[in-house]
Amino acid sequence: MPILECNKLTKTYGGVTALDHIDLAIDPGRIVGLLGPNGSGKTTLIKLAAGLLQPTQGQILIDGKKPSPETNAVMSYLPERIALSQWMKVTQVLDFFCDFYRDFDRQAAEQMLAQLHIAPNQVLKQLSKGTKEKVQLILAMSRKAKLYLLDEPIGGVDPATRDYILHTILTNYNPDAAVVISTHLIGDVEQVLDEVVFLSRGQIALHDSCENIREQQGKSVDQLFREVFKCWEN
């Protein structure tokens, strides 16, 4: 059974259609790139899966159920923008996640913080934007979830840190889970992806494995992306 499934999923904001009758199934054990230019519907899809938005039409299912507190217990969400209380110390945030999520692995989180030289007693508001983003990613990846939804996890960090983040994703997620990475930095994430979903103006332009793209198209995912969206107009 797919861990994430969309059936004719549609979301409109006033007269603007963000997602238009999307059908999509993502199976466990896959790392999937959700790719598209700004305004293509990536963040809307992730927010619908996280239960932060409600569909206008159609449905989205997580582990066979509509988004709810029950599905949030098996889904780890990394928002595009920092969503942590700035007055808290890093260790207090760990306390909060331990209390809130039964699948949170505090030891794994502390190990990753140490690797990035982030002191647990630091107050979040004293950290740089990039360091806050690292803390937020560590929190998301320290859960033993069935589905990880990562919205632009490498958008605001330097190339060296991107490599560390991608390594963190590969080595810390539950291998029986699915990871959905929304990004426009295709060249940086292509190495870790099993399959990709191209979103174009709220519709799926392509859903295929990276292996098929390379074999059948004779080009990288990044090259194909640039070709498909070269005429994109914001």
C-alpha cells in the first residue's frame, strides 16, 4: 500500500489553482524528489500531506488515512521556514520532541548536533539562520517515521553543509519509510533520489525513476528538468 496517495487532489486559493486533479502514489522505501519551479505546487502538496491545508477537491491519504493527529504520529515534516520557538534552548527543543513524539530518538539527535558543533545549551535566537535550519532538519530526521516530508531542506545552507545534510538524510531515515524532498536544487539532490515527480503549474508533468530517466532519456535528472522547464514563466 502506498504511504502517500493522492486521488484527483485539487487545491485552489480564491481563483488560483495550486494543484489540479493530481493522482500520485509513493511507496515505502523510496526517496522521491518533488521538483518544480517556484509556484508549481510543491509546498502546497507537502502542506496538504502534513494536514496544514484541506483539499478543495479529491483526497490525500497518509498510510491509508486522511491527514490527522493519527497520521502525524507516523509522518515527520520539515517546513520550508523555521518553525521553532526562538526563546528555547536546543536542549529544551529536544525535550519537547521527546514529549510530543514517541518515535523521537534523542540519542541520534544529540549525536548529529555534536557532529555539527551545535551546543545543546545555546538559545535558538542566538543561532544563525543556517544553524537553525540544521537543528530543524536534525529534529525531523531523528524520528523513526514512516514518511518524511522535507520542504527545501538544503535551500539556505552552503554546499559543504548540503553534502552533510544529504548524508544525514540517507543514514538516519527509516529504510522502510518514504522520503519526499521538495527542492529546486536538483543537481545537489539527484544523487540520493530513487524517483522524481515534476510539478508544472499544479499538474504532474513526469513521475518516473531516476534510473529510467538516465537509461531512456540519456541524460541526468537535472538536465531533463532544465529542458522541461526552460520556457517556464513565473
